[in-house]
Amino acid sequence: MEHEARSARQLWVEEERGRRRMPDPVRNAAVRAVMITSVTLIQAVVAFLCTVAGAWPAFPVTVTAVASTVVATWSVLDVWITRQVWLQRNGVVSEPSSTTRPPIRARRGEDRTETAPLSEAA
């Protein structure tokens, strides 16, 4: 009785998630990308504020912000590439889907069987 009362008042209830957890390499790349992108955004804001204020670090910060933008773009692409590589190595079930077309030989054989009765009927 006491156990049922405690479980009814439980603060944390686990719910089934709709999506599975990302693989470790993909999650690491995603964390890296978020951190690099956030630093890039901070640099862009600092560059803008230095430019508006006319401060001397405006030019060096702007140059580093542009370079960081290139690095951030690559880090976001790295997440996608890492995900594709992981799926290719570990996660893809190689089965044809129901939407794939049959091979050409099978289609030619079907065409011949479909047209044969029509030519005989005429």
C-alpha cells in the first residue's frame, strides 16, 4: 500500500521517447558545431559593437569572425557527414523498399506475358 502511494506521488516519470538517441560520434560533432557556432555569433556581435563604437579592435575581430564563420559552416557540415558515415557503417538495413522498381529483365518478362494473350485474342 505504501509503495503504491509513493509511486503515485512520484516526481519523475519516464516516458517513451519517439526518437532514439543519436550515436556518440554524431552527438559529439553536434556539440562541437553548437559550441563553434555560438562562439562565432558572439564574435559577430562583438565585431558589430566595436565597429559602431569606433574601437580599434573592430578590424581584427571582424577578420576573426569571418574566419570563424567558415569554421562554423564546416562544423555544421561535419555533423551531416558524420551522421551519413555512421549510418553507412552501422545503421542501414539493405533491403529494397516497396517503392523501388523491379529490374528491367523482370519488367520485360511481365510485358511479354501481358501482351501475349492480347495478340492471341486478335
